Amino acid sequence: MFSNNYDHTLDNQLVTKSLQGDKTALTQLIKRHQDYIFNISLRMFLDHDDALDATQEVLIKVITNLKTFQGKSQFRTWVYRIAVNHFLNAPKQKMEKLLMNQQQMSRHQKVTVPAEEINEDVIEEVRILCSTAMLMCLTREQRLLYVIGDVFGADHNLGAQLFDTSPGNYRVKLHR
């Protein structure tokens, strides 16, 4: 997901044109980053509507703060840092609330599936539910570290920039 062939120069050109009032350039700039933001948001909140809402909120922040971009980092890193901060500080979303309620209820219930009903579909559904529950048991920062580092393959330098830490500390956090 994090390609080394990414054209940072085009981002800089689009930022300059956008700040000069070119709406087409602004649209191009946003389109270059919205899918990635949505994919992280979807993995964070596990609900399509919540992910769309969070993506729009991040993009609004990017647009309204575009004039504050100083070029000290790559534009892509600046955008993703806004997204990370937004996701860490956003109110709990539907799936987070739902899973918290289910975890509280499951402490008091034991679920069993009759042996004759167990098949590959049931096993796959349980695997997905368990993975989702484990991911949701992580703090938001841990979830973001996992999604950005493991799922999307951000290197330790970019991860360190996004989480405002050293590359070594980022690697340690990701390893945990």
C-alpha cells in the first residue's frame, strides 16, 4: 500500500495549485488520498458507514488546514498524520460499542455449536469473528499501529512520523 514509486512532486504541485484556488487540483489531491484513508478507517471502525463518515471528517480537516502545510514532511505523511490523530481521538463508533457490549455479555454466557453443524463455513465465520474481536480488544493506537504497519506495510520511518515517535520505538510498539 505504501509504494516507493509514489509521486510526491505531483502532491506538491497540486497543493500549490489548490492554494491558488484551483478546485480541480484540490479534487485531484483529495482523490489521491481518500481511498487509503477510507481503508484504514474501515479497519479501525469495522462499519462501512462509520468509515465513510470518518474519512469525510479527515478530508474536511485536510482541506480546511491545507494552508498550514509547510512542506517539512511529505504531503502524504502530513495527511496520514491528520488521519491518525483523528482516528485516535474520534468518539467510539458502532462496532466498538457493540463489541464491548458483546464482550460483557459473553463473560456470563457459554456458546456451543453442535458437532453436526460444524463445517467450513462455520469455522471461517468463527475465525473472522475471533480476529475482529481480538483487533477490537486493542487500544485504538495499537489497532492503528497494526493496520498501518502490518496490513498496509508502512516502513518504520513513515510509521515513526505518523505516530510522532522514533523509528525504534515504532518498531517496538508494532512488535508488541
